Amino acid sequence: MEPNPRSTGRLPAAFLTPGSSSFMEFLAEHRPDLLPGRRQLPPTQGALEAPHGTTIVAVTFPGGVVLAGDRRATMGNVIAQRDVEKVFPADEYSAVGIAGTAGIAVEMVKLFQLELEHFEKVEGTQLSLEGKANRLSTMIRSNLGMAMQGLAVVPLFAGYDLDRGQGRIFSYDVTGGRSEEYGYAATGSGSLFARGSLKKLYREDLTEADATTLVVQALYDAADDDSATGGPDVARRIYPIVTVITEDGFRRLTEDESSEIARSVVQQRMEQPDGPRAALR
Amino acid sequence: MSTPFYVSPQQAMADRAEYARKGIARGRSLVVMQYADGIVFVGENPSRALHKFSEIYDRIGFAAAGKYNEYENLRIGGVRYADLRGYTYDRNDVTARGLANVYAQTLGTIFSSAGEKPYEVELVVAEVGETPEGDQIYRLPHDGSIVDEHGSVAVGGNAEQISSYLDQRHRDGMSLAEALKLAVQALSRDTNGSEREIPAERLEVAVLDRTRPQKRKFKRIVGRQLQRLLQADGAVTEAESSEEGSEEK
């Protein structure tokens, strides 16, 4: 055996060892330093200041699911970024939206996307939606050490279940606990307000167009009451990111589409600042 | 105590090469060739589950002839290499040239190390470019050499005969249906010159299609779409095939 297999330029033994279809397991074996969860953090005094992403909402409708997020990242009381993107496609039929420490969250999403793609390429078939949700759970759990130091990541995972033929939503807590949500869900600092809004406006027979409007309404309500959530910024033309996953796969609404929805919501709020009213009885 | 026989290095290498070549020749041949919108992989494969072609990365595809467990191992190694590289640097930094190099080193080291049996495989690594000029096809024989191919390449048992057949007839800018037909014609010629029919169910076909909107350009062509491409007259099918591609996804 060569003392350093890299010196010959051939693939190191770990690459040719049959077995795992998981990219994370391969990393753990071959390059554990690249796994986000393996890093040792020095103990810090007080909270570490790093940009945090805020509100993500999801709504199912017959035929699919909508996942959307606002565009603000905050650092303490400062707005760190106005146009941050917090909703990403995980693969063809699922998406993940992240609230929490932005830097770690983005890295986690990148690894999660790769984990799903890697499995698909090695096995020649996709993971089940439950399987994907469980993989994400494992990743959040491995971040627990950092979460305890204030660098938590709490995503929302949404996807179209091809076996069942419906859209599904999974929410998480910092310990990696996973629970399936029915109808609608929200995560992040503005989620309390968004959830209140969703609760009153959600119907089981929403169309895709209704669902995309509903998530923007909920994000508007979150921004209305939570200082860390950004509303539609008409002056700078920064609008929420809205994604739809159906049988046809993942689709992110174009700039024009999301701006149209956001503008109509803003227009309506000019007349009625609290938004649409649910019936009293 | 037995005294080992002296075997000259030339003889030892020739024996190993002979061994590997025989192993590869037992497998069925396959063809990789350029067409107008990308690169098409065509091979005869009775199995639906054990693929000869697969996706390595966004623009990179892999084809192999020979012993299944050995090339499957190399394929997974390649996927791991590409994914790790893309994760540490950027997706654009994963290239067919880099991958072909790593494969060549791996095959070469195994071939010349006396402790290991040589791999009985021949690989093709292909990358689709933005334009046909950017397409790259590398053939990697069992001994670790790299051959930079243009237009078309065949590997496997009957490779030489198929290659020469293709070289005479392949031209740039063929439609997918034309390229596919040519590949099937080439594959259906036996060593003794006779022709046999390869039914569509026994064909494995995949493309790296540069016109695909997704960043992952690899796509398998199966079922109805394959049937239609095989039946269609080359010229008419262009619009039809792209239309069907969008329908599939």
C-alpha cells in the first residue's frame, strides 16, 4: 500500500469502496473536516453576531404545495441583507426554506441538495419524500452543538409525494425533531404572526393561484408585526420568493409573477391595512 | 523451496493486456457519438436495472463495457469524485478532463501493479459543451491510457469493426433520430459480417442534451420516445423529439 494514495493520482481507496449511497457518509469517512456538524466551536461569551434569516411559510393545495420566504436577513437590530434568498430547490420534487443562522443554513442546504443528488446518481432512483425529510433531520441534529451557542438552523421542508400524489410539509425543531404539518406551516421569527394569518385564511380547496397569494398575505402579516421579517419592497423591487411543487416538479415563480402577486397584496392593504377578513361565523 | 520462473516484463504486461482485452471482449459493445444537440449513448443491454450508461455530473456522462462489478465501482468512485470536487469548489470546476485523468491514473496503477488483477473494463467519459465544438469524449482503455475522441467512439467486444463503420458514416450535426439509427445499425453488425435485429427493449439509450433547461443534462430515453425515434425518418423528427423531451420532464 502506498503511504499516501493521493501521490499516484489514482482514486483513493475510500472512493472505490462499495457500500454507502450517502454523500454525507462518504464525507464522514474520507473528509470529516468538510462536514458542518464536525466542527468544534470555541466557547463564546454571549451571543455570536451573525446574519439570521427569518420567516418561511408553506401551504398545501390539492395537487401540490407552495413554499415561500421573505427576503430579509438581520444581525441583532441591523438589517444585514435586504434581498437574501432563503428558499431553495432540494431536488426535482422538493424544496427547503431556512430560518436561522444564514451562513450555516446555506451550507446545510448545499450539502442536503448534494446528498439527494448523490443518492439519485448512485442508486438510479430517488429517495422517498419521507427519506429525504429524515436525511434533513439528521443534518439538523448534527448541528445541535452550534445551535446551543445560538447558531441554530430551523428549516421547513416541502415536497410533492409521487407515491401518494399530494404535496406534504415537514417542520423541524433545533434538535432535529421532525413533524409533518397538515395544510400549512411556518418557521422563523415571524412565524407566530404568519401562522395566525394562515390559520384564518387557509381553505382545503385552494387553487395554485390562491395558495401563492395566501403565502404572500401571510408573509405580509409577519412583516407587519415582526421587525426581523421584510415585507414586499416596492421601491427596490424586492419581493418574496415563492416556489410551487407539483407533479410537474419544482418551479420558482418568476420575478414578474411574484411581483404581480405582491403588488396586488400591497394595493389591497392600502385600503385595508390588516388584510382580508375571515368570516366571524 | 521452489524457484520462481523468470518472466520478462514485456511478456508479463502482454499477458495482462491480453487478459483484460479478453474480458472486455466478452461484454457487448456500445457506442457514444455526437449529434446536433449533444452526445448520445447507445448500447445493447438486456437488463433494465444494470445500466451501462449513467450520469456523473451536470454535463458529464459515463459509459462502460466489460465486467459489471469493476466498472460499477469506478462509476461510483467517479460520482464521489465529482460531487466532492463540486462541493469543495464549484459546480463549474468539475470537468470531464479531470475525471478522465483520475480514471486513467486509477486504471493505469491497477494495470501495472503486480499485486492486483487488471480491470477488465473500457470506459468512455463524455462532457457536453455549450456548442458542439465544446463537446469532449474520452475513451479509457484498460491500461490507463486516454484517447481523445471526436465524432463517434465504440468500446466493447466488436469495437474495431463498429468504429470503422461509424467513422465512414458519422457526420457532424446529425439529428438525434439519425444518430440513433446509425448507432443501432453499427451495433447490429456481427463479427462475421452478418446483421441481426436488436429490438428496442434490448437497447439502452441516454443523451447529454445541451438544450435541456435543467443544469443536469443527462437523460435516459426509454419507452414510447425511444420507439418513436427509432421509427421516425431522421429529418422529420427534430421538432418532435424536443417536444417529447419537454413532455417527459
